[in-house]
Amino acid sequence: MSKQILPIVDPCDGEAACRTPLVREPLSEAEATELAPLFKAIADPVRLRLLSLIASHEGGEVCVCDLTGAFELTAPTISHHLKVLRRVGLIDSERRGTWVYYWLNPGVLDRLSAVLGPRVVAAVS
Amino acid sequence: MSKQILPIVDPCDGEAACRTPLVREPLSEAEATELAPLFKAIADPVRLRLLSLIASHEGGEVCVCDLTGAFELTAPTISHHLKVLRRVGLIDSERRGTWVYYWLNPGVLDRLSAVLGPRVVAAVS
DNA sequence: GGGCTACTTCGACATCCATCTAAGTAGCGA
DNA sequence: TCGCTACTTAGATGGATGTCGAAGTAGCCC
């Protein structure tokens, strides 16, 4: 009846900041300098919603035209926010004909989650 | 031999933004407005390191005097960053005699991690 | 009380940032 | 090629933010 927690997935690129949560040991200056821009990118209500709209969308990608309608903001402003998210690698985009599609880059969000939290994907033997 | 993932811990205060990760369904405007300031608070390399120093410290609390030495910044600047972290509820503090001690407020960091990530603490039957 | 230490608050300043309008680019269809 | 749609880039602007020095507050000890 003993509980056993076995981490089986580490969606990590091998860096210490990914493997070790904030709470386990002090973040180095280099790690903090690398992570801060990622958190800064999501530290805006519009970008949080954009990221969520993109990440949760059926099919994994969204046309910009589907995003602008969700906000009372001009198209350049939405474009600016998308650029911020793209610059830090959270999302990527491609033009296909008239439209531009955005999708979530896998792993990056998981890494941020892993830095903050003690939660681990676990399996049982 | 089937893997089974049973969430046993949900360090959540009951709000939707906590239970449901960003990737599962679109964040509401209210949720995004509430979460953004929290991410903004940790979206700075100095505050990330401060938070990590506090969170990972033996005994759970740290004297400010132990923090200032870790940075090449003036005391007012450190004090300012601590205030930012405290304002959003990530940390709390108390004066005991000459010194002021800071500690991590439980749950808040877990909640942010839960919003970003699909990772769940799991147990096995 | 006087002086010392440990912070915090205040005020200033330079920089960054979210937003807008206007203008630019890219594809499509007539 | 002309016009239309779908963005993106450029430039401007008001507001937020990180940092500092100086001053304020709080506790301790002589």
C-alpha cells in the first residue's frame, strides 16, 4: 500500500534551471537572467490570454485573424504581443497564403512550470 | 503493467485559473488580469533569485541581511524588490528585534506552476 | 539619551513598455 | 495591374519600473 512516485518524464533541455525547482536550491545569476525574460513575456494579461488561446486551440495552431477578435485592441498591438511571445521562443509562426498561423512551441511552458513547481509527472510500477 | 496517473494533490484555492492549465482551455480576461501581476513579480532576475533564496533557505525564512550580500545592489533596491514580491502575496515578512525575516507564502508558487504546466503530482495504486 | 545597526520610505532619473496611428509588405482575385 | 484583405513595421507618447542617494524609523546597547 506504499505510495511511490517515479518521475518518468522530464521535459527538460538539460539545464539546471529546468531540472531544479526554485524552491529546491537558489537560482544562479545566469539561470535567473535566462528565465526572467520568459516570465516577463507571459507577465501581461493580453499575452497570457494570447498564449492560452494559441495553446488550447483545436489543431494546435491559430490564425491571427482568430485572435484579434478576442481583444478590444488594434491589430498592431496584437501583432506586437505575438512578437514578444515569439522572440522568447514560446510560440512560432508561419505564413500560409493570406493568413499567418501561430502555434505553441512544445517544452518551453513545461520548463517554466517545472522551475516554479514541485509537481512532477509520475508513473507507478 | 498499465501506467496509471492519479492526481492526489491539488494545491489550489478553488479558482478555475488554478485548476485548469493555460493549455487546456482559454484563460478568461479576469483570470489573466489576476495572474499577470504574479508573473510580473517574478519576471525580474533579481526577484527570481530573491524568491529562490528565500524559498530554498534552511528553516524556511531568511533575514534581509542574508539577502543583500548576494547582490551588487543597494539596500533600498533589495527592499523595493522584496516589497514587490510581498505585495502580490508570494512572500511575507516579520520584524523580530533588529532583523526582518522573509518567508515563502505556501501555495502561490504552486498555483503559478499549475497554470503553466500539465504536470501533476501523482500516486500509484 | 546618544550612537550604532538594520532596514524602509522618499524623491529623482533614466529606461522600458503598452498602445495607438500611419505607413509598409505580402498574397489573392478580378 | 488595381484593389482588397491580412498582417507587420515604424514612430510617437504617456505611463510603469529599476536603480540610486538621502532621509526616516525601529530596535539594541552603552
